[in-house]
Amino acid sequence: MKYYSYCVNGVAYQLKSTAYNSQVDKVGDPCTIWYNPKNPAEAQEFHYGEKNKTFTVILICGIVFVVLGFVLPIIGIGIQARQGG
């Protein structure tokens, strides 16, 4: 568990997270905190944007492979049934 401290308009907040953050190696390292401007207590230490494009591509590929793992056997069963197999 990692704890992040940040300040918005003079108010201090603390964020606790188990997510991996490549910007932070040790206590005191600065990093970007993304927060909701309407409710700064809602925050995250990472953002799925341009910097995380590789992660996004890997995630999408993984989802596609999982879906194909379910769909392809069903299609194969349908083709076998049509061929009388």
C-alpha cells in the first residue's frame, strides 16, 4: 500500500493506493496526482492517457483474446453441426 499526499487550494489530502506508479521510487519523490476538480478528495495517482498507451494496448489485446477464447469454440461447434459432424 502506498500513500500519496497532495494539496489543492491550501487543503491537504491523502490518497492510498495499491496501484503501481512508475514515477515513484521512494518516499518524497514527486508524482502527478489526478483529482476531480469538483471534489479533490476523489483522486488517483495514474491516468490512462498518452503515457500509458502501451498498457492500454496490452489490456485491449488481452480482452480480445479472452473473448475469442469463448467465441471461437462456439463457432466451431456450429460449423461441425452444420456439416453433420
